[in-house]
Amino acid sequence: MPNRNSRNAPSEDATQSDAAPIRLVITDRHVLVLKGLEALLATERSLQVVAACTSGEQTLEAVRKHRPDVVVMDVRMRGLDGLAVLSALNQEGVSVPVVLLAAEIDDNQTLEAVRLGARGIVLKEMTPALLMECIRAVHAGELWVERERVARALSALLRREAGVRELPSGLTNRELDVVRMVLLGLRNAEMAAKLCVSQSTVQSHLHHIYEKLGVDSRIGLLLLVQREGFK
């Protein structure tokens, strides 16, 4: 039964509705797709589209003007493509989470996107609910890249590099297990379940791994593996 003494307290829904919406710049080379995406995102009160663009150049101008919370961007666009826009944002020192939308994306593009700082990659065949979940996740600081794709891309990279080197031997066997799970895209809760430990223990392992390898995030770890190799 509801607590009568708390009937004047704001509900959870009301508290969420009072929060500022996540401001988005969205981009797709096809106007029809762009309009559909804009209409879809408009159904969510927690999201606000501040600019809708059809080219990479328009996207850069919109990011400079609006300073959005998240950019949702097609990989393939007229003029500058998604990866070129990511590179340009890096050169300008603009820090904004970017979600790449792709009808298809190959292993090289996946690794390049991660290297350039993309926080999410979503295939256009995925459900709208997953896109919205991805936007919220990257806005909260998480990495959202489909695990099998990253694992395959990294595997292909390592096969190409004959002189692959091992990561520093200072990692324990359990820490190496955690690294492998990070490369597969597993989240803390999933790693905890597989290792039969708590999420706080997983977080502790990650902290030690980051310290030993001189990185500060999962992105940093992925870039280290891309640069140095791992086996």
C-alpha cells in the first residue's frame, strides 16, 4: 500500500521529467531517414533534438553552435563522413559523446571509430529502444559498441600484426580475464556474473588494470590493445 505520509513527495517519474533533457545533434544523409529519426526522438521527453543535419560540414557547424550533450551521426554522409567529423572534432578539441549510426561498418572502420573516440556504434537494423538506450548510456559516460563486432575487429587486427606483443606481465591471471571480457564488450554486471564476484570487485580489478597499464578508461584500454597488441 502507498504511504499516506509521503503522498506530497514528488514521484520518480516527476523527478525524471524535471531533469534537463539530453540535447542532441542528429545527422543522416537521407532526409527521409533524418526526419524519421527526429520524429522518433521527439517522442522521448528526456531527449531534445537541437539540430538535424544532412552533411558532415553541417554537423560540425551545429556542434560548434549548440554544444550538444550527444551527437548521433550517420557513418556515411555527403562531404565529410562520420569518421572525418570525429577527426575534426578531435583536432578542434571539442569533447562531445558521439554515437555512430551505420547500415554496415567493417572491422577497420570500427577500430578507427573507437580510436577517434566514438562512444557508441549502433546498426540501423537495431530497434529504436536500443538506440535510445545507447544515447542515455554514452551520455552517462559508458561505451556502447556491439561486443561481437569489436571482438572480431580486434581479432582481425591481431592476426594482421605478426609481431604482436604481450601486455605487461604485471597483470594477474584474474586481471587478464577481466581485460579479455572488456575486449568482448561485457559490462561490469556481466563480468561479475561470469567471475562469480561482486560488481565492486570487478571495478577494483579495472582500477588496478588501468593503473598498471597507464590508461584511465575502457576506451584507453581498447586503444592500447589496438596500438600494442594483446594475446
